[in-house]
Amino acid sequence: MDYSRKIAERLWNMPDKGELESHREETFIDDIIQKSHLEKRLLSDLSDIKTVFDGGAGCGRFSILLAKQGCEVTHFDISQPMIDKAKDLAKKEGVLDKITFVKGALEDLENFKDKQFDMVISFDAPVSYTYPNQERVISELVRICRKRILLSVSSRLGYLPYLANPIQKNQFILDENCNDPFVKWCIDNRENAVSSFHFKKDEVEKLWAEGLLGGKDEIAEYENGGTPWCITYTFLPDELKNILGQSGVKNIQLAGPGAYARTIPHELLVKIMNDPKQRSDFLDFCYDFDSNPYVCGMGKDNLVADGMIE
């Protein structure tokens, strides 16, 4: 088994993962923006969409949304804690009977038939965690899709600024007084992160050339019993578009959620998000701006692709 898969299984199956992930939109502004973008994109065209495959479906954010639209959804995830949380949330929303829950890895989709689902989605970059099998996984997701496919993968251009900004996540903290442990870590570690920072050109150029985040250090941590972040392959816009095109996807549109927001200081983002009218207007404009093909690569974390199967 590839280390990427073994690390992903251990990380996402941590007992508290389901609960923590279900609160991301209450904690970080960039997550709010990304989920809002994906929701708008999804709901823009559900004509003739009756069956959906949600790959790497997590806590059910989009499975539940689509089930509430009347779709029959297959919720597919590597993590049992995530599935358990998704079931709880689906029950509360009254759509448990519209969702089939399946535990599995995106590398193993052979049990699904060609064109089995009207629409296939995979959000928050689970495809990027399947390195070195990411291209095969994309082709498999296309294979089981009949009409429309939407993917979000880790963005190489979006991640490159991280290597020159160790406090980038602080910009998007919505409530600094919340009890989220990662928020507390970001705040407590800020001064040290700035004082110890040194720009390393070789690391930036390596990510630029290879697109890979993680490797030897993550494998060593895993072997020592730890739970490192997944080894992650980051995509360039043209690269993702070409892979999808070669697999038979047409009319591909790319977007970079968070491209506009990353230009705005933390204090102003918080002010905007705490006012309902400003927040609604801001999210609408972010969707339009971030959908412009000229900025798609500079989304906060993810590169989004939306295309049709003919």
C-alpha cells in the first residue's frame, strides 16, 4: 500500500476528526468562502441530476445539501468517524434515507460501474492525497460519471505563498476566543513563527517544479506511530484541465476560491463576516471574482474544476 494512503487512513480515522471537521465553517473564514463557492457552483445546474457520487465526502456538507435537493447520494469516505458524523447530521436534516454511506478509498473504485452516477463530486482535495495515483483516480471518477463532474484539488500556485508566510492561517481566524485547538496554536505560535522564519528559495522552487508537499518526514513520522498530514500532490491549472480533457471531460471551467479574500487583512475580513449583509454580498462577489480564469490558480487552497461528460 502507498504511504499516501496509509497516512491518509490514519489521519482521517482519528476519533475526533468527524467532530472537528464538522465545525470548520464556524472557525475559519477561508473555509466559509470555499464552501460557499462550491455550494453556489453545485446548485447552478442540477438539471437531470438524480444520482450523485460524493468522493471523500467527509461530514456530509455536500451529500446532505444534494440530498435535500432530492438527489440520491452515495457518500464515500475513507474515515469511519467522518461517516458516523455525516449520518448524525443527515438524520437531523431528515435526509438519511436519501444517502448511502460507503467506507472506502478513492484508489479503489472498481466496484462502481461505468457512468453509474449522473454527477460525481470530490471536494476539499482528497484526490491530491492519493499521490502517486492522482491521475488514475481522476480518470476513475470520470469513468463512473454520466453527465457532470466537479473536483477540487490542492492548488500549487495557491500553496506556494504559504512557504513565504508561516502565519497565513491567522488571517482567516473568525473568532480568536473560540475553543478550537488549532486556532489557539496559530495564535500562540504566531510570534515564534515570524521570528524564526527564513525564506528558503530551494524549497519554493522544489514545490514549483514537483508539486509535492511532504514525503520523507511524513513517512518517518508515520513509522514512529504519529499522524502526519497527508502527502499531498498540488496541481497547476492547465495540468488539471488537461488530465480531465484527456479523460473525456468537456467545457471545463476552473476557479480558485479564496483568491479575492487572501488580499484582505484579517481585521477587515472579520468585520465583513460578522455583518450579515456585508457577509452575503462579500461571498457573492468572491464567487464571481474567484471564478475568473485569470485568478483560478491563486485560490486559498483549492483549485476547482467543473465539467461535462458527453
